[in-house]
Amino acid sequence: RKKALKPCVKRALVRELKELYPRGISKACRIFKTSRSSLSYQSVKNDQVLMDKLSQLSKDHPREGFWKFYYRMRNAGYHFNHKRVHRVYVQMGLSIRRKAKKRLAARVKEPLEVPQSFTQTWSIDFMSDVLSNGRSFRSFNVIDDYNREILFIVTDYSLKSSRVIYILRHLVNKYGKPTKIRMDNGPEFVAKLAQEWSQMNDIVFLYIQPGKPTQNAYIERFNQTYRRHVLDAYAFDSLEEVCQETDLWLKDYNFVRSHVSLGGMSSVDYRLKKQNTLLGLRSATLLSAQEGLKT
């Protein structure tokens, strides 16, 4: 079976027949099974508000694509249908060109454990980059695997094991003690100081296998986003500029930026929603227990 013609194609064909046979317009409409009133139809759609919003988002977040823009507008209170947003998005030519993925040989993958609550499993890793003058610097990233929330990012020219332990101790005092911390086999994490600290605090350090970055996929995926939106997006002249731009982007990432794995919600909104749901269940259980005692 051949595909049916779209209404726009039918109207174009009817207009062509109308030029050849001016008096046969009714017969042409019957042949193509379309109404004569649709020939003079003009769209009344007004997408100016949506176009202005997409233009502003493309300027503020040039590295993000359609779905990120869609969830940003939905979370901001704009109730545009995703099909309408995609139509205008394509018409404006905002589509980001994707790099073709190389086909790799099949490998055995170990699935990641999805935490059941916040502050249960953290992922940590280092990144490297250079300033405009050629001087290199490093960043130490810490995220929570439960809701992909950035707990801390520090950038400096040198980050030693003692500095790493100080940051982890600060995060434990702020968010609570995690059960596990996942990391690679970098020299900073293999240090004797880190092992002693983990044993003293009863925290398990999960070292991934060498050459298996997929076993630490949460932080690796975040590193890619951080590099694309911050490190590769600007030419920094000083470390202070890196810290300032990182702080601004960190607030947007945690409080505004949507995550597909979290149902289009931001990291903080997802955590607060789950916590409120859990508190509601506990309150309901407590009330039912009290009523049972009374009876």
C-alpha cells in the first residue's frame, strides 16, 4: 500500500489542476478527497513567544539540545507541547550536530548499583585542563549517584591527597557519611592516607578495574557535560575565572537543569520530592500505628 498524501500535498496538486482546468476545481477536489474550503485555509498559529524563548535558551545554553530546552520551559511554567517545540526548534535551525559513535567490540559490562537514597554512594574523579597561557590545572569533582547532584567541585593547580581528604571530611559533615565512594585507580586515591581515613570512618572505597571507565559511568558522564559546557566553552585567563564560571554553572546544573533519568526534573527538585514522599509515608504509618494502639 502506498502512503496517503498529506493535506498540504493535496492542496498543491489541486492548485496545479486548477491552473490547467479552471472550471474543474470541484472534480479535482473529489479526486484527491479534499474539501474546497481547505484550499483557502491559512494557519493562525503564533509561535513568536516560543521562538523568543528558544532564542534566549540557545544564547544562555548553546551546548544543550531540544529535550533540555523543552524541560527547562516546562519547569519554568510554559506548557508547550513537545511536538510543537520540536517543530519550531527545527524551523529555527537550532539542531545540534551529533558526532557519530564508533562501533567497538562487545565487552562485558558490570551494571552500576543505583542507590536507594541520598548520601548513600558518591562518585569522585579528577579532570585536567589548561589556561590560555598554557598552565595546566585540575578539578576534583564529587557527585551523588542517587540524583546526580554535584556535591563539590574544586579547581587548583595541584590537588594532593591531604586536600582530597579535607574536602571529603567537609562533605561528610555537611551531607552525612556515605556508605560507599566509587573512584578509579588514580595515585591520589591509592595513597595510604586515603585508605586509613576510609577505615577510620567505616566508608568503603570502590576501586574500578583498570581500563574500565564504564564501571564509574555516573561521574564519567558528568565529566563530559562539565567539559562541554564549561572547560571547552570558554578560554580562561586565570584560575579565578574558572572558579566563577564553575560556580554559576553548578547552581544551574543542580537547581534548574533537567535530567532525563530523573523524569525531566532537576537534581535538587528530585531529591526534595522523594524526601517529602518518604516523610509522608512515615507520617501515615505512624498515624495508623497510633490508631491501632487506641483501638
